Amino acid sequence: MNTKMKTISIGMAMVLTTLMTAACAQKESGGGSAAGGKKAALDFVWFSDGNEGALMKGIIEEYEAKNTNVEINMIEVPYKDLSTKLKTMISGGKPPALARISTSELGAFANQAVDLGETNGGLDAYTGQFVDSLKPFYVVNNKAVAAPMDVTANGLIYNKTLFDKAGVKVPTSPDALWTWDEFAAALKQVMDKGGAKYGLVWDYTPQRWSTLLYQFGGSLMSADGTKAAINNEAGVQAAEFFKKLHTDGIAPTSVWLGGENPNNLFRSGTVAAHLAGNWMISNYKDISNFEWGVTYMPKAKQRSSVPGGKFAMAFKKSGVEKEAADFINYITTKEVNAKYTREALFLSPRKDNAKLDYAFGKEMMEVFSNELNSTAPAAAEDWSKQTIVPKFSNDLKKTLSEIVGGKTSAQEGLDEVAGLIDKAISEDKK
């Protein structure tokens, strides 16, 4: 072999050796499930209510350290822009790998979602991890279109200082609950003897009001979702009792008729109780001018709260569907979800995380969890129909205000809302 050929052969051997070394190093580092050894890049559209965004960034860093073939890019948007952002990305042919969404977006994007149950042992095995009341929200056409990240419930927060001053003891067990009439009488006593200006503030939303609807045995729609049911006897009774709370001066009309913020009223220390969501535990954490706590809601015909929550959805045609599903599986494991929900002061959607060691409000969160586990199925069935509910929810809120203000009777007002519900159901079928 002449000198020139020998030099070329040595050079080729060195190139091959370099390439093989690089390939081995890439393999050992875990890099590259995507073509060409590149990392799989996952865009994660995210909105935050509190500190959960910072918590998720920490979880992402831990995941990337264990899965070096994946890079997750959080795209943070205000919640009001979430739906528009997702629609723009999808219509532009570049859907994100995944997104954090609320119940409002589940129905709108269900057709673009990856079926998480398909690769996780089937639908029943997958949904069996999570609390049953959430199932109607994220199971669409027999597919798990998202995974629950946290769950919300309505419940009763009360001013312990005022109750103690009035000598009124709250229920400490779900086996010894007040009826709504007994609760109203107790609130009157806290007003008369404890110095409360008002007995109860109730969030100005139809979702929060519907807690009373389900407790009276009612629902927004029939069980099969084909017609309105809000104007039946149970619905009318719930609306009439709601009005009575205001007429009797127990609840201030300023919230439902004047738009006053119930949170500010409760913070003032002049209100005995607040019917709100479990997220208010975090919101009220800084109250220092009085003691407060959480007790069990009264019951009417039955116990019920109203479930809600946030979910993680993976999108089709992102090119990284498997990696997105794997990451969702990771963040919804018992250990990771416990860390996330505990530190964010959220309720966990997992059945095996019903009792977490929260740094604040542990017993309060357990009461909310108990309310959720005692919730009527109709609550989730109604509020999961997010292609229908938004079409009449504002009208329902307006009608309830008119009932409270005496502008219409409960029956007449709910009859009108029933007509709007039937119209919305009909339009949804087209």
C-alpha cells in the first residue's frame, strides 16, 4: 500500500472511531428518541392560579433529569387566553404536546386529545385511580381524553371566633349534620349572640348555587341529558330556600344583587360562614384578625358538593404523543401528585391520596374531600356538559338574582331557564 492510500485509510478509521464514540456517548446519556438523536421537545401550555406553576417547573426539572431524551417547554398564559392559544396552535397545524386545562376546555378539545386509557391498561383500569365523581368530566365517548391533576369541591368555611362567642358548636362528624333549617337557625344565633352582621355569604356563581340544587335532589338536566330538569319540584324548592336566606337577612343581598365580593365580606370578620370552594383555604391562609375553619355542609334530601378541577391533556399530531402521555402518567402517579397537590394546597384526585400531610389546613382539606366523596352523581353529569352549560349559565345566574330580588317567582324563573337549557341541548345535537 503506497503512503497516500495508507494515510487515507488511517483517516477513515479515525472518523469511524469518532462517530462510534459519539454514538455510544449519546446512548449512555439517554438522549434521543426522536430522529437523528435529537431530544423530544414537548410544549406544555400552562396557566396558574397560585404557586402551582413554580411547583410544576420543579417537577419538570426532576423529570428531565431522569429522562434526558425529553425537553419540556412551559408556555405560560393567563387563563382567559388559554382556549384561544390552544385553538390558534391547533388550527396552525402545530398543536402543543400537552396543556393544563379546566373543565371548561375538556369538551372543546376532546376530539384533538390522545386517549390516555388506551395505553394504560384500558379505560376502567385507568379511571379507577381517580375519584369517581370526576369521571364524567374527562371521559368522552368512552375515551380518557385527559388526566385529573387536582380536584375542587364546594364546602363550608366558618368564623370560629364568632361561633365560639355565640356558643354555637359546629358538626364535627358527617354522622351528625345540620339540616338547612337547623343551620339557618344556628346562623341566626351567631348573628344575635356572636355579633355577626351576616350569617352566610354565597359565591355569586351558578356552580356554587347548584350545591343546594343537588342537595334538594334536583339537577340542571335529566339523567340522560336530553332535557331540562331544573324547573322540577326539587329545583324550585332549592331556589325558594335560597331566596329565604336572603329575605330573612341571613345572607346579604349585596352579593347576588349588587356584586359585592363575598371573600372581602368574610375577611372583614363580620360574617359567620362562607359557602365557597376548597381553594379558599389557601386564599384565607393569611387571615389573622379572627380564627376560622371548615365544617360539614348541612344536608337537605341528600348530601352533595359539586366537583371540578384541572386536568392534563395530550394532543394528537404533536409528533411526540408518546412522550406527552408518559409525562402525564408521571405527574399523576401517587408520589408526584401527592407532592404537587400537598404543596399547592389542592385536593388530590387520586383515591390513594385522600389524606395528605398538608403543612396547613390538613383537617380542613379532609372535610372538603369527604364532601366530594358524598356528592350526587348528577353534579358531575351536569357540569361535565361544557358544550351545553356555558350557553345558559349566565342566564341562570341572572334569573337566580331576580328570584332573590323578588322580580320573578322561583317557578317562573326556572321555567324560563329550562327553555334555554332545552334550546342549548337541541343546538348541541346539530
